[in-house]
Amino acid sequence: MEENLSISNLSPLQVLQFYVDCGVDEVMGDEALDRTQIPEKIFSMPQAAPAGAPASAAAVAAAASPMTAPTSDVTGAIEAMEEARTLAAAANTLDELRAAIDSFKGLAIKRTATQMVFCDGNPKARVMFVGEAPGADEDRLGRPFVGVSGQLLDRMLGSIGLDREESAYISNVINWRPPGNRAPDDAEIALSLPFIRRHIELINPAVVVFVGGVSAKALLETSQGITRLRGKWTELSLPALTQPIPALAMFHPAYLLRSPQQKSLAWADLLSLKNKLRALGVIS
Ligand code: URA
């Protein structure tokens, strides 16, 4: 007998399972959007800028409101960037920075995230790790790097005598989970940069470690990939700090889980970090 594959023959649970199997795992609004009725001009998303290039004003506008921002809404984009910079600069404590990020309305991903993911670890630690963006586990628990890649990060820290609670401080470039765990786009990164830069200033660590290419490229303002950036010591200069901070990029643990053959390079980077911390008197 021929199987009837019409969706109307499925139970609500089967329909839901069908959507999940198709990768539809986020509810973006209460009303379905008829994309055939949306004028192309309104819906068109900006062209992706080359990696490392500053995000265009139109891209920033779309990050603030991807469904409605016309690509010509340059004024709104400039205002959102200005607001991010002003809010970040005015924060003089971690609590004020957390509140500033929470109050910033310029990022549409805030609306689909469950909660803000701000930091974990010891704010007095001398080494700060900066990752990319929260995933599903982090979104649920409100702390960075608590999923499987976070467990690997913990083991990596442990291998050189660091401990998340005692001797490390952890945050991300982006504080809200991008829906469906997609990578953050250039505009979302641009709007988040003032906050993570201020975050690093407030912690003022002896060393900053960029965990993965997104973090390294964003904070070093380069288009070079992580394969080139990792393992080389560089410096991060921030306006409120009198001294640049020694900085090291390393592979993201999620990448190491997918490509375990690269773990030897990650191990070399961890040893380099350990040596630097010793040289700076952070560890004995
Ligand atoms: N990946 C990141 O970059 N950050 C997290 O917090 C979790 C996964």
C-alpha cells in the first residue's frame, strides 16, 4: 500500500519532530511570517563583509533588527554603535557592565536568548579566557563554557594547573546565544566589541587568551585565521589600560573535539601559556 506522506496526517508531536529533524529548533515569534509577502528591499540582508573588516552600518542595522531593518537604515546603525560604546565606557564595575549589556537593546539576539551569559571564574584571576558566544547549555545555565567544549576547556586549564573557580576568569565576545547555535555575524560582533573590550579593561588580567578564531580576529582586529594566529604571543592595547596585555590565541575546544589531531598544537599553546604565566610571576 502507498504511504500517505501529507503533513495533515501527522500528529502534533510528529509535526514537531519533523520540524526538529529539519533543523527548526527555535521559535522566533508568535505569528508565522509569509516571506513571499515581504518586499525584497526590506528583507534583503547585507552582504557579508570580508573577515576582519569592520561591519557595515547596514549590517549593524540588520543585527539590531534583522526582520525589519532596511539596508539604508544607516542612522539607526550608527546610533546603536554609539550607544554600545557609551554604555560600555560608562561602566566602572563588573556589575555596572553586566547591567549595561542587559540594557542594550541594539542586539536582536537578546530577544531569542534565554538569559545573558556574562562570566564565570574568579574576577581576581590573572588570566582571562575569551570565547565566542554561548551555546545551548550556556544559554540554559547562564555561564560560559559549561557544555562539552567547556568540559574540555576545564581539562585544558587543569593540564597547566589552572582552575576555573580559583585561577581563571572566562567570558565571551557575545553575551547572548545566537539562535540555533549559528555563528555570530560581523555586525553582532561589532556591536558586542565595546562591551568585551571594557570587560577586559575592568578585569585587567596579566594575560588574555582568545579561545578560537572569532574571539582572536575580533579583538585583534585582523582577518587572519586562527591557524595563523594561534601560538604566537601578541599584545592587546585598550584605552583605559596603561600597559598592553600579553595575548595568546588558541584553538577552540569545540574545534579540538572535531579535530583531535590538532590537540598537540593546543598542548604546545598551553605550555607556552604556562611559561608566560611563570615568567610574569603569576604561577610558580
Ligand atoms: N563556545 C564558546 O565560545 N563559548 C561558550 O561559552 C560556549 C561555547
